[in-house]
Amino acid sequence: MPRPNEKHRIVDHYDIVSPYYRSLWGEHIHHGFWIRGDESKEKAQLQLIEHLAQLANVKPGSDILDIGCDRRKQSLPRQTL
């Protein structure tokens, strides 16, 4: 049995919560990876991205397909590529 297309509910959800997420986390929606424990949330977000890129063995010059939540921000900052 086909499921109804409820894409509008997902769009509505992100339209409502995105301003809250942005005010809480800034440009990146990632939570963060605190190595020392005293980093800013922005530094912890970048550390998480860099850590995940390292785990995925992303090399400089690699092509990355960014399938994200459409926050208009790339997942990997250019300096980590």
C-alpha cells in the first residue's frame, strides 16, 4: 500500500525549528566534539566536522557529496578539504 507524501510536514517542521537551531548552534547544525572541554561551541562544531572527515578518510581535493539538511552551508569547511 503506498504511503501518503507528507513532504510538506517535513518542510513545515524545518521552517518552524530552523530559526531556533540557528540561534542555538549558529551556521552549523552539528552539535560538536569537545576535546579539552573548554572549547566554544563553534570550535567544537569544527572539531566534529574535522574528526568525522578524518574517520571517513577524506583527503584534500576529494569530491564530497553533501547530503544535508539544506541549511545552505556546506558540511565540510573548505579549509578541511
